[in-house]
Amino acid sequence: MRRLAWMLVLSLAGCAATPQKNASPPAPPIVIHPREPDSLVLIPVTGPCNDVDVMECVRLAREQERLTENQSRGAFVSSVYNHVVSKLDRACTRGNLTACAEVGHMYLIGLGAAVDQLHAVELFRLACVGDEAEGCMLLGRAYLEGITMPPDTAHAVTLLTMACERKNAEACYRLAELYMSGAVVRRDVPRAAELFSDACDHGSAIGCARSGALHMRGDGVTRNSPRAAALYLRACDGGKAYACWDLARMYATGAGVPQDTARAQALGTQACEGGYVPACAR
């Protein structure tokens, strides 16, 4: 019944299209908010990257990009991303809805292919109708940002909620930010706190950091410094340098954790080396 209800909701926005590449000239580049860093990025030409396990290509690509992020990437992007789009396109055509969502995002931002917003949204809708949470999250963002269609906040929230309920960390995080800001929905800090916690539980380091800050202040939740410290640690371990710094200050003052100057210094160093500049000036 839930799947049928989702399909009825989606049908209001148009029927799902077959994953065919749009033949019209590519649309100009668009400005969209960067995807949460825990999400999709890329793929290598070498290694066990094949049609059988196409998502292994995605995992390998993310790792390869991480290793080359400080190098010149012109030739890298050309050779790697074109290869990825071809792989994911083929997997999508064969019914891999996760691949449909991933390659749709690549068409959306022009990564390995010309920017094609219409085709991207078609792929997001196709994946979401098939109950692929990533597709629902990306389609929700398209409605929220008005990509190829007038913005529709209500429909965006519905789609993001669907994806969050299916444990998509980014959907939970983006919903939380909507409720926290109150810019396009009624501000609801307790609901935002719940969603940041969900995002954290589903693997979003930034969700852990945001949840930690709310617990530290007692904003939308009961103030709980030890809980904040645990959440900051998860965010720090997930690569959020500013969370390392927040945790360092807690150890320096003994707020919610036993005071530990050596631990504070180590976390401060980690924050600085992770790129959080204020930690470098201590």
C-alpha cells in the first residue's frame, strides 16, 4: 500500500519516463546547493568496475577522487567520468534504479556528460517511482529548487520525507534544515532535531554535528552535554573538522566530558589539519 501511495503522489507530477537521453541541446549550467559530502561523487576507469557490480564503480570512484583531490584533475575528470556515465547509463537501462538516480545527478551537474536537466529529472522520477530512496531525494531537491519546473515546496517535502523514511541520510538532513530555518515550511525545531538525529543514524556526519550542537544548547531537545560530545565525536570521525574543534573545546573546559588537556590538543590539531582554520590559531 505504501508503494502504491507513493506512486499516486508521484503521478500528480507527471508520468515516469523511459530512461532515454534527451536529444535537445544541453541546458546551460545551473546553480544548485552542493550535495552533502557523504553523498555520490565519481568513478575510476580501472579496477573491478563492471556491469555486474556497477555501484562498486561508484565506491571506487569516490576513493579515487579523495586520493587525487589536491592534484590537477582535467584529464582525470575527462577519462573517469565519461566512463562512469556510460556504465551507469547501461545499468539504468537494464533496470538498476540506483544507477538511474546516480547517473541522473551526473547529468544534472554536467559530470561526465553535457548538462541535461530534463533527462536528469526524468531519471530521478523513474528511480523514485521504483521506490529508490536516492531518486526520491534528488527529485525532491529538483522540486525544491525549481529545476525544469516551478518550485513546489509541498511536493518537495513529501518526496524528501519518503526518502528519509527509507533511511536516506541526505534527505533527512535536508528536511531538518528546512524545518530549522523556517524559510519555506513552518519552523519546527523539535522536528528538525529529530531529523538531524535520523540523518546521523543513517550515516550523515554533518547530521551528527548539527544534532550535537542542538544537544549542547538544548535547542529543540533536552540539553545533554555528554550526548553532544558523543555526536561531535561521530561527526569528527566522519571528517567534519569543525566538530573536532567543538569537541576539543569541551575537553578543554570539561563540559560534558572529563577535562583532558592532551585530548583537547589532539582534537584541535585534527581540526586544523582537517581544514578548520579557527583551530589553527589557538
